[in-house]
Amino acid sequence: RPGGYAGAAMAMDGSVGQPELDQPLADRFVSLPLGASNSSSLDPAIAPRPSVDEARVLPRTDVLQTGGPSTEQASPRFLRMTVNAAPNSTATLNKSGLPFGAVLQPLAPARLPGEEAVPVVGFAGGGVVRCRRCRTYINPFVNWLDGGRRWKCNLCYLVNEVPAEYFGPIDEYGRRRDAHERPELSQGTVEFVASADYMVRPPQPPVYVFLVDVSYHAVATGMVATVAQTVREAINDLPGDVRTQVSVVAYDSAVHFFNLSANLSQPQLITVPDIADVFLPLPDDMLVNLQESRTLVEALLERLPNMFAGTQVLDAALGPALKAAFQLMQHVGGKLHVFATALPSIGEAKLRNREDGRRGSGTAGGAKGGGPQQNNLLLPEESFYKKLAVECSRQQICCDVSLFGATYTDAVTLGQLAKHTGGSVYHYPGFTAARDGAVVRKELRHNLTREQGWEAVMRVRCSQGVKITGFFGHFFVRGTDLLALPNVDADKSFSVTLGLEENAVTATHVAVQAALLYTTSSGERRIRVHTVSVPVLPTIADLFAHADVEAITALTAKLGAERALAGKLQEGRELIQNKCIDMLQGFRQICPPDAKQSGNILLPEPLRLLPLYALGAMKHLAFRPDGDVRADERATSLMQLECTPVHGMVSSAYPRMMPLLLDLRPPLGQPGPSGHVNLPPLLPLVAERTLANPQGCFLLEDGHQLLLWIGRAAPPQFLVDIFGRSSLDGVEPFSLELAPPSHSEAAATVHNIVEALRTERPGTLQALRVVRQGTPEELLVLRCLVEDRSVSMMSYDEFLVHCHRTVCSKVA
């Protein structure tokens, strides 16, 4: 319940005292009483949980309150600060315990009502207007001087001359009179058309090279057929134009090239068996223009599964195949898609099975577990893949890695290809086409057709007095602060941590600007610029009032992921817990003494969900100490977390589970007054309230999976309405699909709900998968029930009490 305590601050001895650092007392907080009979227990029913709207991960409104039009600030869709303010001193920041940083998603797609396309601005003549010292791009927060003839940079404070062709008069408030006509002066996010000065070569054409494992297990499981079919179906929708180029390379114990010259009537297979010295047999005819050779490319993709259908080859020469693909595309750059089922077993950069059937064991406690075996398996074994990735980055090659093996494939080592080139890692353990084909087809098609930029670099700048202390995500750092991104897609996020250069900040506002220079798929060089300006505030209470719990959750999880991928899994998990406790401690010390003496759990109102999200993050597949998490699963999850957008991270920490045994008709599934689709209420993630009900039916999304759980005794009429059958007995769950919207009003409503979830989590949700009660796949749902106690982790109410006791011991 909300807490509001009035009166003078009272010290523990009853005398009137001053709060630490002379800070004003907090006046907005949530106070949770512990049980009267047992001061170590909390009623789970009163523990804070997100509302339906909070779970959508909406932007914080205070970031828009700048005194001017709300569009002046970059939307949190693109740049989300952990605190929509800046501390006035290092002491205030440290005392608060709040992380100071931002999560960026520079090409983020629209996902919420009212989000609009980014305006494009072209400058004639003199080019884009920038500060001549720090190179900040012109933005809504610069100050205009001398009647509009000069402008003062809001980052380094240098006064710049306004080019004659850009001059415009200012009004009595010091604003440009034409600001509303110029997006770069009225909107925090804008895209500039780059001049020739921003090019070192002609814009790169979109290039797609598909490197496909064709060894026995890749063919037998249907991976080759699934990938070939998906690429063939998506080929007409690849972003690009008449310049788009494509190639296919296959490998097993040898490397197989394909001549796709437009002069041929059918593709020609050319095998190079000498993997010790791989060469390109026909370098000019293997990477071809898609428009000119479309017929041959489509024919190859259709025939590829049958070409290797009878193979008995178990070996995989991935290292030599990667070097061949690099040779093929190094002169132009592009996107290299790697599809692997077998652990690289022969040739250069072969790997060994380090897991060897062993699992890391978990131990009891809130943040325990993570022994030497788990830690070693999170460190790359072979340096070849990182070295090749660095070379790929230099040549503007981005690698995406998809792993399909039923056994260990050393995801953390192979994932280095993606980590240092701006790519993605996908993992489909024990893949079979019948069960997992729909998931792969959806994810791969989305990967190929989403908005993406080529040969990109990104730089983040801050106001004088603020510094960047760390970068997180998939990229290669050139120099000290330039992020090299051979490819950047709409789903990728990057994070920065910030600090103060001196002990105090004297400015009234602090600005952060992220600039992404990239080539569009249509060959135009663009600069997408995001700028926010936040007030400098003097008190801890002010900082907490402007805190963004979703951004804090995302940044903290990424910090933990980086620690875990350094071979320190337990430290990564403990980091999340300790950051949570530090923030609660920083807040409790500015609460009124009578509130602290009450013994209640005190949570800042804006961060009332912080303990829940922190516990959920620690129970994420990436961090949980349970022994049933395989090394490849953990490594892939950690690498995916590094790039996950804020909304995806929140869903990963606290999935949305909603009942479907409702009145499935409008207004459910239809847009409400706010523009958001009306969704069912959210359920606590507790088995007793959900999976214990054999008649229940629940929809669950965790930012990645989209699961429909069906109880053993689900009502037959519900099954008829949703699936068109009264019983699911004898039916494989993976073969089930929702009945079409025209089948029934209930089916139409469920379709609308699913589409709304996809819109709110664009690009990240897999194909819908049905899970029946009591089947092995139910583990996918059980892992999402983060409020329950597990073998090695606390329940939600226990974790709240644990944090409370730890904080009290420090504040007392």
C-alpha cells in the first residue's frame, strides 16, 4: 500500500536528525508489512506485480516533460535512460545505488500506438550542421545566440557559427521560429541523408551468403530442408534492390561450392576436398547478382536437401568452410548466415566436446551456484573464431550463427563470430523439422526480411562532465568509443554505462546523443541521431522519482551477462541481486525514521517491481544455477541477453501469463481507448495458481517463446472453439495450430491477442507452440514460474524478505 509519513525526521534515539547527505526525505513509497506472527514472512498476495499496461513496457512519461514539445526528446523506443535525470555529484549517485546509463535500440520498429516513422532530413550545400569541436549533431537542445547567427553546443558548450544557408531568426524565447518546420530542431530522433564525406567507398550492396552444414545429422533431422525452403520462400522479400548478391556454400568433411552463373541452365556443384588448403574454384560465379541468377538460386535451394540426402558423413569442417566464405565476400562485405548441427570435428579450428555429459550443479540460496565446470564452459576454447570475427568486422562482414545440434556444439566459442560482428546467435537444441520447423521458419524469415543497416558505425556522446564507462552488446570497438557494426538490425540493442568526470556537475541539464552512420538496403548513406536531455538534480529522492525500472532491469541483466561470459557465472547472478539491494538500501536511508522503524519492507514507488524483475532475471535460463541447464542453452541465452531490447528483457525476467478460459469476445482482443489491444488479466507466476489446474488454459510469452498451455481436462467446447476439435488425445502438440479467425468468435479473439503480443514484442516471439499438461515440453512453462521456490532459488516473497533483512542490516 502507498506510504506517506509526515513530520520531522527522527533519529533512532528519538531526537530530531538530518537525513544522510542532507537529503530531503522520500515521500512516495510502497510499504509492505511482514506477518504479525512471523516477522520473517510476507503475504505473497500483497507483493507488487505488474499491471497489464506495465507489462507492455510503456515509455516513462517524465522523460517527455522538458517544457517544450514532447517530440524534442528521443523516444524511449530508441534510447531509454535508467534514470531520466542526472546526479549533481558522484556522492549522490553512489549513495543512491542507482545504475546510470542507457539502453539503445537505434533502428527499433514501431510497437506501440502512436509511434511514428523517423523523419528524414537532407542538407544541401554545406552538409549536416555539427559542432566543430565535439562533432555533436544539431538537435532541439542547442542554444541560439546573436539573433540566430550562432549556436551553442549542448554537449561541449562551444559556440558555433551558423552557416549562411541554415540561418533562421529566433523568437523572444530564444527558439528558432522555423523549428516546427525542421525535424532536426523539433524532434529528438531524426535521420540525416549523409553526403559523400561520410563514405569511404560506394555504398555496399546487400550481400547474403548462406553457409550450410550438410553432414548426416543436419540432413537427417530436416535442418537442411527447413533452411533451404525458408530461404527460397523469403528470397523475393530480401531487403535490397537490383544490387543484391547471394551465394550458398555447403560443408561436411569437405567444402562444397555452387556455380550460379547466369549463363548456366542449372547450378553446378564443385567440391573442394582438401580442407587444409581451401580455395575458391570460380570466385566470379559463386557470389552472384540475385536478379540475374534468381532462377538458379531458387533451383539450388530446392535441390539442396536431395543433393546430400544419402550422406553418411558425420564430420564437419566448419573452420575451413568459414575461411572459404570469408574469401568469397571479403571484397564487398555483407551478411554471413551459418547453420551448424555438428560440432566442428576436423580441419582448422576443430573443437572437442567439453561438456562430456556433465552438468554444473546448483546450490541453495538466492544467488548461489556456478562452479568451475559451468564457468569454464562459458569461456571460448578456440581463438580462431574471435580472430576471424575481428577480420570479418574489418571487411564489413556480419555473422549470424544458428545451432541445431542434439549434443554439445560449443555455442560460446562459435558465438564469437556473432558477438564481434554485430550478429545474432540462435539455438534449437535437438532440432527436428516436425517439432521445431515452424519456429525456425518464422525466426529465419524475420531475420532475413527485417529492416537492417549495412557497414555501420555508432558513436555515443555525452555532455561535458559526463563520461561513458562501458559498452555492452555485439560489436567491435574501434579506437576507444566507435562501435563497428558491419550489420545492424531493427531488433538489436546496445547499452552504455555512464559516470561523472568530476565529483560534481555544474550544468542544469545533461544530454546524451547516439549517432548511427549506416547504409540502407537501398544503397543510401544515412545518419540516424537520437538525443535526450535530462535535468541535473541534487537529491537522491529526485533520482528515484525519475528512475525507470524497465531500463534498470535491462542494463543490470546485461552487466550480469557480461560478467557470466567472462567465466564468472555466480558473480553475474550475484551482481543482479547486489544491485537490487544497493538501490533498496539507497532508498531506505532517505525514508522517514518512523517508516524505517515500522519494520516494513519499503520500496520506491517507481521501482516497486525491481525485486520481482531482479529475481526473475536471476532465474532466467542464462543465470539459474540449476543442473538441468545445458552449457549451450546457457551460453546462447547470455549472448542473446546482451542484445535484447528493454521490452524483451522485461518479459524474460517476468513473463506474461494470461488465462484464456474467459468470455473470448470483444472488447477482449480489440483496441481500447488508449489504442492498446485489450488483453486478459495477468496471473501470478505460481504453479499453484496456474499449472495445478487440469482444466486451465493459459497463454504465456517470455519475450522469446509464445506458449499455449492446455490442461488435461480442458473444456471440450473451448478446444472446439480454438482448435476445431473436442479432444487433443493422440495428437502431437507440435502439429496443433489455432483454428482460423473465421472458425469462431473465440478463435478470432485469441488470434487478435496473439497478434497484439507479437506487435508489443516485435521480431522476438517465436511461432506459437502448444504445450500439454504432463508432457516433457511442460518444462518450458515451469521455467517461467519465477515466483515459485526452486531447488536452488528463493520464492518471490522469500526474496523480498531476504532483500529487506539485508538492507536493514546495512542501514541500521
